Amino acid sequence: MFPIRVVAIPSEVAEAVRVAGKDPHYGFPAYTAAIKDAVPCRHCLQRIAAGELATLFTYDAFAGQENLPLPGPVYVHADSCRRYPEHAGYPLGLRNRRTLNAYGRGGRLLAQEYIDGGDVEAKIERLFASRDVDYIHVRSTDAGCYTFRIERG
């Protein structure tokens, strides 16, 4: 299998939001409540079950990568959770209804692949076959929200 790094949002960001009640980049207020439908936590990359407390906040998916921002809404568990290990491979629970956006320098979108089960790893390898692709954003195909970043391992 092609080696990848799965990069969830940093623990420092998730914890800062939980403590301050606002996102650390823009200062927009965060919102914590019991959720109606399950959503993925962008820190541990596990599902936050319906009825559990989740914190919604604005996150710049290009933070630390590009000058042009790409802010949008993301969820984390309201209580502390353990960050997804970077070398644990593609998360099993996030193989459906995801879009892989392959980016080059300057935040240029170079290609997209849609996944709904199937061989996720083969699609990732196909995207990284282009030397112009620096990283991949995994996003919800339904809502368009950022989930995590994939880099070459």
C-alpha cells in the first residue's frame, strides 16, 4: 500500500476551542450542544453519536499550508478526545460519501475523486501519482465540510 499520513486538526486547536469557546484563528464563537445526527470529530476522526455533546467552530483548512484561507464549519467532541494517529492509515469509519480534493502549491485544486466505500487507497495513490499534488483534503460529499488532510507518508 502507498504510505500516507492522515493529518487531523491539531490537538492545540481542538483544546483551545474547548477552553475559550471560540476558534483560535478568527475568534468566532464556538457552539456546543447535543447533536441530532452523528458527525465525524475532526480531531479523533471517530463519529460523535447523535445525542452526544459536540462543539462546532470555524476552521481554516489551509492553515499552515497556504496564504489564501479556506474557512468552514467543523465539529469536535465537546470533551477531550485523543488525536487520530498520523500513520494509522485511512480511517475505516470515513470511507463513505467523501470527496478527495487534490491540491498543488498555492491552493490550486488539481483533481477530485469521490469515494463511497470501495478502494479508497487506490484513489489516493492515483491522485498522488501526479508530482504536482502536494496534499489531499478529505471533505464530506454531502455538506462539503473539511474532514482531514492526507499527505505522502
